[in-house]
Amino acid sequence: MTGTQTAAVAETAAPAAAETTEDGYNFAYLDEQTKRMIRRCILKAVAVPGYQVPFGGREMPLPYGWGTGGMQVTASIIGANDTLKVIDQGADDTTNAVNIRRFFARTADVETTETTGEASIIQTRHRVPEDPMTEDQILVLQVPQPEPLRSLEPREIECRKMHAYKEYGLMQVSLYEDIARFGEIATSYSYPVMVNDRYLMSPTPIPKFDNPKLDSYPALQLYGAGREKRIYAIPPYTKVKSLDFDDHPFQVQQWEENCALCGAEDTFLDEVILDDRGGKMYVCSDSHYCARRRAEGHSGKLSGSAAAAYAAAVGADQPEKGA
Amino acid sequence: MNAMSPLLRVHNLSHAFGSLLACSDVSFELHSGEVLGVVGESGSGKTTLLNCLSARLVPTNGIVEYDLRDRGLTDIYSLSEPERRFLLRTDWGVVMQNPRDGLRMSISAGGNVGERLMAVGARHYGEIRGTAEEWLEKVEMDLGRIDDAPKHFSGGMQQRLQIARNLVTKPRLVFMDEPTGGLDVSVQARLLDLLRGLVRELKLSAIIVTHDLAVARLLADRLMVMKDGKVVETGLTDQVLDDPHHPYTQLLVSSVLQV
Amino acid sequence: MYVAVKGGEQAILNSHKVIAEERRGDPAVPELTLAQVKEQMQLAVDRVMTEGSLYDRDLAALAIKQAQGDLVEAIFLLRAYRTTLTRFGATLPIDTAKMAVRRRISAAYKDLPGGQVLGPSYDYTHRLLDFALAAEEGVGAPQVDMAEEPVDESIPRVTDILNHEGLIEEEVAADDEARVADLTREPMEFPAERDMRLQNLARGDEGFLLALGYSTQRGYGRNHPFAGEIRLGEVAVAFEPEELGFPIEIGEITVSECQMINQFAGSAERPPQFTRGYGLAFGHCERKTMAMALVDRALRARELDETVDYPAQDEEFVLYHSDNVEASGFVQHLKLPHYVDFQSELQLIRSLRRRHDEEQMEAAE
């Protein structure tokens, strides 16, 4: 225990001093004991890819469901020399991403960045970056519901048995039902995957567009579910297969249009409503990727000045703005 | 496999709920292709016995051995839980009295039949659907209902679907608990006809628990009569029903005749 | 041109300034002091301490002020603070039989050793708005007369009285050496043992438990309860430092306790006897402890060989959904942007509609 922590504890009796305790928190908020406990769980998760390791999740100063699992994982692995990038929906400037980045800048005083290549840790909600990651980087995903079987089987005890015995027939039945009813598998995000041919895993609500990236990914993927108190992992270069049928193979989303700002043809696009008469355009959801391409001279159908005005309005115009 | 060795061998099986002895000291053998009827009034311990035999209730005493395809006669309660669950959805079938307990009511008929196939690794949608169609035809269901959920089906249709769902993996042994219970008489008759045909065509072995002697006569080769948890009489079906020895069996048979 | 709302640091900081201003309200009105909250909103403080699982009236008062009186938010604040505190160890179990009782009632007996002590209670107030409290000059310093006789120093618990006859199950004295699980340090496991369950319920949302307890009374898992005893008062807290080897008293806390006595027909293993449901809370949280005791008893269905048919008896259902910090966070996380997933769903719906239209066309041809 550090001296500053003692001070924070001693101040419990003096609430007037509460605002000063902010500086009394340990590096990256969690105490070292807790971080060690979480790191042990992470090691176990890495050793058994896709298996959900229960952990003694702590109450974080951000609400459950807002990334407390990812934050605890990040807090446990981050060091003073790390560079952190935080994205939500693929963008660095969404409120929740800003808020979590602010939290670590404040409690761990680490460098932050918006550039995928510069980050040693990227914490994300709902997206995997478009730019490839490397073996030197770690991707931390925030998980609202770790249990891929939950929608089919609400009982935790039964779900754990199904994983232990590798009884995944029911999951396949749900895909069968989709095809029977809709002619295709009607799951567009949180699309279930088999990890290392053994554990069924929810890749969190990333769009299925991102699923293929998870397979043989060079970076370590860590998944943290705070409310449900589970950690799981996919080690680098692990086989990750999206469930499908031989005659209805897994497919990702495709757009008929390209990014209106940078012209990218192969990224996940967000639909931007332009007016109330059905006018819309599509732009990259990965704000850093889009900005980098534009800096490199790529452009989309939106004219140069309009694109610049739009980018300025949503704060996606500074590819190098960093911490 | 030795032609003489039984498919299922039960030795001194008893089960008690607390101080209440639900079934006591049951022993018998079941051979391949044989259908055994277990008859008795409700509360006689039939269903408890069936649950113990089908690996769903650990008996207080006794041994249940099944002729596993890969290792011969094996005490089923020496198997691990996943092995037992695997057996239950591959080499065995269990048809419940209430289709609600044996079907997934909000999953389509095709999905219900296909589930066992997918559980053992089938991953070709067209083939799974094809097999499901075959089985729906076998149990005389309208193929137009393949994508409908059983919650919208009649009782008889639900029961036929439950049978198809169980037989799709070609089990060697099927357990049935009052398979025609709760159905109208005319619906019962059609279902019995269907069951008799399937049992013969597929050379199924089955254990059928029923309080209905007509069902027993139509389907079973041999009968076991239970009263207060004990087997009071066994023998070939015709023998037991036409020449009952035990007073309880006599009462059962006569009460049916009076109806 | 309409563009998406831009998130960002400035917006967040501005939002904080707005809540600071709203929290203060009209500056012409004197600012609320923590002492006022602590002294004059005691029951709110008690609830925040209980569900925040931290016995500290000052911090609870601060949390209530900071949260503008939103108690669930205040509970969250206290919990988040609590996580960072160092643990020195676990105290010895408190002994409520040695409570300095301020209130003690039993609905099971007319009179009993120690007597019925009504103490502070809204039970028999007429719920008429008291405009005297609205008066400018306030209510002054109301005082209550001393009782003629002091309350007994030690009052036996009703359940212990019943126990002399063997009519009620023994308190589960499973294993004194067994470590008590700590829900704030380890994940819940199912089936959950009673230590974990009671911790969960003690921290659980009062409204949720109240509704569940009520549902058992209306027939969704009826368990025939009698309010065996409800008591409120101060108990000593003792701690045994390892290096000392003997316990020392480190202070006292106020707790409310409810022991429900429930009918039980008996099972194969147990004779017919009364069973218990237990509720405990920091401070004066009587409604909470009663609801907790009902739900605790309902959740013993598995242990007592009763069928589990209703929500209040279903431990995964109850224990997974009782925590209002978890529930509030997850319900409100729907406010976070979900536009990537929504985009995916838009794509899917369009594709399904296209397919539907094509099929209609084909059918028409």
C-alpha cells in the first residue's frame, strides 16, 4: 500500500476533504493487489482461449455497462510507459471514449494517442480498428454480455455446463432458425465465434464486419466484462471462426457506397443523415483511419471544402492530435 | 457384440425420495429390438423407474448397465455427466408425456428435429433440412408446417414431432412416458399405429411406461406390472393380459374390460 | 446541414458545470450542509450506507448532497469510494442479542421477555402532511420524555425463545472456522450459499426486494411469514487483530434486524418446524430488512426441497438483478452511442426487406 492511499483512507472521517482524495488514488486507480488478481485471471484467460474466467470485479467510478470491465483490464496491464488509445464506435471523440481516456490520463498520467499505430494499448467498445495491429500491441474490448448462450439459455449454471461439455448444438439451431425464417443468418453484431476449435465466444457487440479480423490476429485481445465479472482472451494468432453452415457461409456487411470523406471501399461505414428528406452519406466509423487517408490525399465524393467542414464539425480533422 | 448379451441390464434398482420408497428392487434385461411395457396406476413408481433407467435420476441403489457401442455393457452412472448427456441425445431417445418437456416450443419444427443432428456436428443447412423433412414425413406431418413453432400445433402433432425429434439420430433405445396420455381417443389410435409401424420398421428397442393397457397390448412384447414401487408380475404381453396371475394385475385387466 | 452531436471533452466539462449549478439551486437559498443531511435526512443516509455497504454517515451525507438527493446515484458514489479502501480484516460477528435496543417488536407474541418497545416508527402516524414542518420558524427542538423504566440491557431474541422448544430450525452454525465469502472481492457463484446470498440482499435495491417480498405474499412463492422480531438499536463491533489474539471493541453501529418465522411442513430429512428468513441493514431500514427476510426465505427453496416456481425463489434471477448500481448502469448504458450496431441492423433490415419484396414479386408472377 502506498502512502497516498493511507491518506485517502484516513480522510474517510473528513468528508470536506473528499475532493482532494482524487490525487490519493493508486496508479491507474486500482490497488496493486487487485491488479495482480486481475492479471492472474488474464493469464488464465490467455491459457484457455475463449474461456470466460470469473474475476472479483471491483466497483469502478464509472457506471456498469460503460466499460468498467475494459477499464479494469486496462488498469491492470497499463504501465507508466504505455501509450493509450480509446475508441467507442470506432471513433476517438465519442463522449464515452473521451471520458475513459480522460480517466486514465488523470489516474495513470500516461500518454494518450488517437493514432492506432502509436498506441501500445487500445481500449475499444464495439469496433476493431481498421488499421492492422501488431504483436506489440494489446486490444482491450469492453464486454456488456460475455455469455454467447445467454439469449438461448438464461441459467448461468446450465451455460457453464454447455461450455464445459462443448454442447453448442443449440447455438447452431438458432442460426438454422434464422435461415429458415429469413433466408440468411440475421445476426449482424455480437456474432458468435468458435475460438481455437473449443470455446464458443461472444466477440462483444462488434459488427460481424470485424469478425474476420479476430482470426489469427497478431495483437493480444483481452475482453473484460465488469458487471458480469468475467475476463476472456484470444492470444495472438489464434484460430477464430464465425459460426455458419457449409452451404450458408459466414458473410460480412457490404456497402454499395464508399466513404464520402476518404473514398475507402473496404471499411465499416456509418450512415450520416443529412436532412429530413432522406438525404444521407456514408463515412468511415474508424475516425482515425479516415483522417489518415485524407491526410494522405485520398478523397471521397463529398467535395473538398464540404468534407473539411464536416470533418471539422465532428472533430475528425486532426489525425495527429495525440495527447 | 454378443447376440445373447442384453442391450440394457437392470439389477436391484431402488429409488427413495427421503423415506418414501418410489421403486424397489427392480431387475430385468432388455434385448435388442424388444419393447417392454411398464404398467401400473399412477403413483406406482413407473415414472421414477423410467427416470432412473434413462440416466436422468441417480437411483438410491442398484445398477443400470447399457451396451455402449464402443465398450459394451457399462454402468451408466459410472459415466461422466457429459457422457450421459451425449448418450441421451444420440443413442437414446426420451419421449415425454407432455410435449412441452420434450420440445422447444418456440423453435420451428425443422429446428426441433435438426437440433440433435447439429449437436453431433451437422453443419450443412440443406442436408439438415432434408433429413428433418424426411422425418416429418415419417411421422405423417404436413411439410408445410416445417417452419412453424410447435406452440401452434395440436397435441397429437406435438407428440409426433417429439417422436421425430428423438428418432432422427437413429437411437437404439427409446424411453417413452405415457406417449399417448392427454390425447383424444381418435388421435391416440393414429399415434399408436404410427408408433407400432416405426418400432417395427426401425427395429427399435423401447421401454414404454403407461397406465393404459390398450397401449401396452399394442406396442409391448413383454410387460412388467408395478404396484407400490414393486414389480408384481412380468411376462409376455398376451400372457400377462390374458392370464394374469397376481391379484393386482387381475384387477387392472378386469377394470379395463369393464370400461 | 445536420451533423451528429459532437462528443468531446469540452461538452463533458460543460455538462459538469451545469449539474454543479443545478445542484446548488437558487443561490438565495442557504446551501445545504452535510450536518443537515446527516441529522435531518437520517433515513436517506441509512439507506445509502446499507446499499452502499459502507458505514459512514458523513460520506453518505456527502454522497446524497453530491447526487442532489438521487439515492441510487449516492449509493453508487459510496460504492465507488469503498472499492478503494484498504481492508484490515473482518470484524467478529455482531451479536444482536446484546443490542442496546431502541425499538423491538414481535408480531408473533402479545408480550414476551424484554417487552414490546415501539420506539421510533412511522407505523402509527396518520399520514397527514404536517404543515408545522413548513413553518418559517421551524419546529424547534422537540423532546421526548424518559420512560419510567429503562429497556432491559440484553433482550433475548424471539427465535432463541422458540428454539428452547425445538420448534424452529437451529441457526445454521455450519462451520465457525469457514471463511465468509466477500461479494466485493470475488464473483458470485451458483448455487450461492447463504453468506453470499445475504450479502447480496443486504446490498440489494430496496425497491426490488420490496416488490419480490410482496410477490411471495400474494402467492408467487408463498412462505407463510410471521414477523417474529424486528429490532433497531446499537451493537458493538469487535475486531481481533492477528498480533493481539483477542478481540477489542472498535466502536458501535446502528442496525435494523428482522427475523421472519415461516411455516414449514417438513420434508424427508426435516420434521415440521418453523424456518427462518433473515434481514439486516445499517441504520434504520426496517422495510428493507423485512423484504430481505422474505426473499431470503424464498431463496431457501432449494435447500428445503421446495419447488422453485416463482421469481422470488429463483436465486439466479434474484441475485443477478438485485444490485441497483449494476442495474442502473446497464439500463442507462443504452444512452451510449450504439450507432455501429444500429448501422449493422439497418443493413440487415434493408436486406431482409429486399428479400421479402423479391419473394412477393416471384409469388405474384
